[in-house]
Amino acid sequence: MSRAPQAYVWTRDRWSTRAREWLVYAAAHAFRLLTWPVGTWTLAAALAPAGGLVALAVPGFRRRAEENLALVWPHLDARARRAIVAEAGRQFLRLMVEYGQLDRMTREVEIETSGMEHLEAVTRSGRGAVILSAHYGNWEAVRIAARRADIEVGILYRAFNNRYLDRFGLGLIPCAGAPVLHKGPAGLREMMRHVKAGGVVMVLADQRNSGAPFIDFLGHPAETPTSPAEIAARSGAALLTARGRRDVGARRFAVEIGPPVEAENAEAAMAEVNARIGRWIVETPGQWLWFHRRWRATRRSRPR
């Protein structure tokens, strides 16, 4: 049986830090209560423009996103880069609204699914599966679609820095599937046990992992964790990719599950995963969250 995720580890920090975190949580919870009568898609559509404005107005967000875009697609002019940054900001705010109403979203959201047969074939065989996705669209749509097909998909989860929001999130995230495992050595060990026993876990594999091997991502070497592929190989689980693309016009998600990744070793497997995620981003750049420092080590190593 899978263990529940451990609670936030309390530390002896300043009372002002705890008070600030609680106020942020209280504001978020109050917003959820006040906006609950409004449907998820309607609320997200109303707030999305503000996300675009914030992405362009906050120097840190805009700078990181534009640096990433300039590295990957140097041919883009400033206007094109701004358009992608603004769209990513709008998509990010939609994501936050969807997470805040995840319990409702699991019941009400419309999902168009392709490739579910790949996951169904794996689970029918009794094997476990590691599903790799990215900070693209809403990955929770994948887990919701799988649950509707009677397949439970857990997730490897990075705890919020805010302890109160973390507890709140741990009450919502299992609505899309269980178990919810904290990122880190203990979570990886539990993930190994779970998939070896035939379970399924999703991992977001598009963030930089310091010290990981450099593997091509959108034409540039990026530190890419190989542990998901290693766990799949050692446990006998299948390695799949999946995305939940947000179709704003149709007010639904398009979930696509790719065929199993076949490769001779973990680095080759993750190279294929990066290639698939890269194709998603090229297709719809604004659905990916460009605000991560994905290529920071790459940029630092480039000659000036």
C-alpha cells in the first residue's frame, strides 16, 4: 500500500515568516470561497489577461522568459517574444485557478483523449508505468483522464514553500489521483516501490536538475534528470509521455499519451522524452511556462 506524503517539515523560523505565510494562505482560501459560485473556465477566462500583464510587468519573470526564448529561438523579434511571454502568463494564471478548484475540475472538465490505449495496454499486462510530462498546459488533466479510464495515476510533487498552502494543496492534489509523493530521495524510493508493484506515477521532467547530465532540449544542452528513466528500467515499468493541452476556444483539454519510450539507456530515454516535450512546445509555445531557469548552466558556460 502506498504511503501518504509527509506533512510539511516545520522549522524554528521567525514568527513573522509564519504570519506572512498564513496571510497568503488565508487570502487564497478566501478567494476560493468567494469565487466558488463561478465556474472554473469562466473564472480562468476572466483572470487570464491579468496573468499576461503580470508576466510582462514583473522584471524577473519577463527577463527569465525572454532569455530562454532568445536562446532557443534567436530569430524571434522583441514583439514575438513579448507575445509568447504574455500568453505563458495567461496560461499560468489559468493553471492557478484550475488548481484552486481542482476538486471541481475533476468532475466537470471536458477532456478529449488520444493514446490512452498505450497506458491501458501497460496496465493490462500488470506492469507499472512512469509517465513523464512537463509544465505545459495542465498536466493534471492527464491524471483526470486516466482516472476516468479506471487507471489511478499518482504524482511526484514538489512541496510549496508556504507550509499552509502546502497542506491546502495536499488536500486537493489527490483528487486527480494517488499517491502523492514528495520530491526527494524518500519520494523516489516510494515511487520505485509503487511502480514495481504495478502502479503508475507521473513526473514533470522539464526543469533543470543541478548536477544531472546535459541532454539536448530544444537545441541546447540542459541538465536533465535521468532518475525517472532509471526507475522505470530497474522496476520493469514502462516509460510513457503525456501532455494536457488547454483548448481555450473549446473549453476543454486535449490529453495525448505517447507510446512507450524504448532506449538502450537512461540518457537516451530522456533524450527522446526531451524531444517529445520540445515538439509540444514548438507546436504551442504559449502553453509552456518559460519562467523556469531551464538552461542557466548552459548560458553561463557560453563564451562572451
